[in-house]
Amino acid sequence: MDVTKLRNDIIASFKESIGEAWKDLSTADKKILEECAKDAAKLHFKSLTDKSPELDIEIKIVNASLSNLTVANRFNIKKVFWQSVQRAATLALSFLMKAALASLAV
């Protein structure tokens, strides 16, 4: 699992979560979302080995960027985004666990 794959999974999960509101996102909004998803993927991997206070600062920066999306006033954009991150990360972890278990079975 790499950052790009996790980023794409985060975006797909987010898109599914916001449904029809996805169509209301401008090209600039989608670019912001891509950057936020990439940062969130990096933060997720970083958080596995590093519990430094800088992680909180980086999360706040992502949240500030999310607040600029045009659909931010329709629902709790930060909550939906981080739930999407959690879903994508959980799927990634289950994939890695299955691959690890399969390699042990050989």
C-alpha cells in the first residue's frame, strides 16, 4: 500500500459519502481535496510510527484546507473527510493483513 493508492481510496470514499454534492465541487475544490487526501494518507502512515505533536498541527492544516471547499457549509466536511480516511485506511490494513496471512500459509 502506498500513499497514492490510499489517497485515491480516500477520495473514492469521500465521493461516495457526499453523494450528489460531488457534482457541486469545482475543479479547484477537487484539487484541494486531492491535496488533503494525499496529506491525510501521509499522516496516516506517519502516525503508525510517530506520535509527535506535529501530527496535530498537520491535521489542523488539512482541516483548514477542507473548510475552503464550497460544500463545507452543507455538512460537517471535516467529519466526513476523516471518516473517509478511516474507512480507506481500514480497508488498506485488512488487505495487508490478508496478504501477510496468505504468505504465511504457503
